[in-house]
Amino acid sequence: MGPILLAECFLCGREDGQAAVCPACSADLPTWRAERACPCCALPVGSATVCGRCLRRPPQFDQSRALFDYAFPAMQLVRALKYGGRLDLARWLGECAAGLIADPAGWDAVIPVPLHADRLRERGFNQAGELARWVAATASIPLAAGGVRRSRATPSQAGLAARERRRNLKGAFELTGALPGRRIVVVDDVMTTGATLDELAGVLKRAGAEAILNLVVARTPGH
């Protein structure tokens, strides 16, 4: 029998079990807490009440949950997955995120936020798709990886205000076939203004979806 190779923690470098992040480093991550966040958009507002922004302009999605606040060192995990190709982190993050789904049996499908074909060729993978694969497997919810496509390339959202992001994304998504269910879990890496998730939710709602839960790795403090 050969040697047992232990996974090296991405954050501290210690060999500790089989996870990409060791228990000690995991405990230090900036955990997002539902009891102090808007249940609709997951914005940290100090209490579990719908925030003013969602009251003024209700989004198309119904719920949002996040693993972490977008702060150090959680942001390092997101960047390493997205830009460094650390797909081993997708498994750990996806499995952890699946634990945020209160009633997995009550959801019909998991859909990742799609990349445009040009961006997918450039990057080689869709980080949301990698996360969604592990969310679906862990929660035992069917994965509809190709259920929605990005029908046009959009400029980078970085640095854009919420209104500009909404304008940038209008008409960017379309269903590729029949709606894979009425209750959909949508997976992405980061939620900033929520414009991308709102545009995608609108496509799903117009096709007949009844409930949409956004599941993200990290939530920014708000814009």
C-alpha cells in the first residue's frame, strides 16, 4: 500500500485531512450570517429583515444565501478558483454551500450562472458551473448545467454602478429548453449588486419558475 497523501490547506499550507481548507482556517473565515442579513438579497443589514432596497425595488429572485462575507481571506478562495484555476476549491466550497439549503428536497434543479461562450473558451471553465456541480451532488438536487445560456457577451461588471450593471445585462440570458423545474437554486461565486442574478431570475420567472434561491460563495457589503 502506498503512502496516503493529505490535502494541503490552501490558506495555511498545512497538510490536514482531505479538505482544501483545514478546520482551523475554516473557523477563521468571515462567515455570512442569516440572522443579520436581508433574506431576499443577503445584504448584511444587521437583522433578518427585508432591506430598504428590496422593498423599494423587489428583485425577481426570492431568497439569497452566502457562505461568507466578501472579505479576507474568503476573497482569496474566490479569486484562486476564478482566476487561478483552483478547481479543488470548488468542491470544498460547493459542498459547504449545499449546507445552506434548508430543505433540499423542496428544490427541483440547480442552475449555475452561465458564462458566454467566448469567456468560457478564454477561461477554460465556468467557476459557477464547478460550484453548482458539487452543490447539486451534495444536496441531491438535479443539476441543469445547460439550462440557461448567456446569449450575448457583456462587458465586465467591475466598477459599474447598480443601474449600469442592470443595463449591461439586459437580455443577456435565455433558456435553452424547457424549464427544469418550478423551484430553482441558482449558483454563483460572488453577489455584488445582484444585477446578474436578478436578470437571470427574470428569465426563469417569465418561463414559469415559482421560487428562486440564490446560493453564492461570498456576498459583498453592498453597492
